[in-house]
Amino acid sequence: MKINYNHGGARIGAGRKKNTGKFKEKTQVMRIPISLVNNVGQALKEYKKEIDKFSVPKPNAPDVSIPFFSSRVQAGFPSPADDHLEDSLDLNKYLIHHEESTFFVRAQGDSMLGAGIYPGDILVVDKSLDAKNGKIVIAVVDGEFTVKRLQRYQNKITLKSENPNYKDIDIKKENELTIWGVVTSVIHKYL
């Protein structure tokens, strides 16, 4: 009789779930001299505090589905309305595709007006998406947070403003750049 023992190796579902750590992103192991461990730990705590200042907490509300009409609203000349209810719409499901890697942040300044991002708007940011050329990203440049359009051309990276009153940020070798996530939506209130 042959007995098959399932011992050793990784168990399915074992270990820390992806994007669930303190910083909600992938981690990397690095070696730090023992004499610097406390300093690095304190620096990370301070960094997390800075990030938390800009974060808008996600609502812990149940699904809220609102009627969604299939007829479109004319922005030009009016046309007769269909009064046809298509479905219901839950904004959480519509705006958030990867809950474990999505966060909200409030925009400051007016460097992205051309992209429809105004001061006080809430940006929906997904950390699991690739920061591809042309995407609007949340970046940290030399320790400063910014929202800009990512432009990659050959070996050059530029963070572009969407307002001619602001200069683009050309990333040089000496700059430290971290892309925190890709902006997927903007919540803009008129009232």
C-alpha cells in the first residue's frame, strides 16, 4: 500500500496576504546594520504619519445602491428623457476595483487643473496598478508628495503638471522617486 503524505512546501493560503502589511504594498527584505535598526524604524513611523495626514479613510458602510438611469443627459440641446431605469449603482464597486490596494487622498494646489483635479478633490488611488506612461500618479520625490502625470521617454522620467503656471519635475539620478499608486478616479463636489 502506498501512502502519500502531504508534508513540506508552501500551503495554499498560508503566509501574509498580498498588500495587507502596515504600508499596504509589496515589501522587500534589506539588510541594515544593527546600530541603525532603531533609526530606520523611527524614520518609517514618521513617514507613515506623513502619509496618514493626506489619506481619507475608506467608508465602512454597507453597499448603497442608488437608481441608475440608462438615458444619458444632454450637455448641449435637450432631448426627451426615456425615464428608463437601467440598474442600481454602488459607487464603492464602481470606483474601487482592488479594495486591498486602494486608498483615498485629498488633492492640494492647482497644478493638475487641466486633468480635472481641483484643490480639495478626493483622488481614488490604486497601488496595485502599473505606473505606465501617461497615467496620473501619486509620487514621492525626495520626500515630498505630489500628484502629476507620469511621462517616460527613453531613459528620462518626468512628472508633468497639467497647468502651464507650474514647471514639470524632471527626475535626475540624484532624486529619490517612489510611485505610490495610480489615480483611477477623481471625486469632485460642486456644493
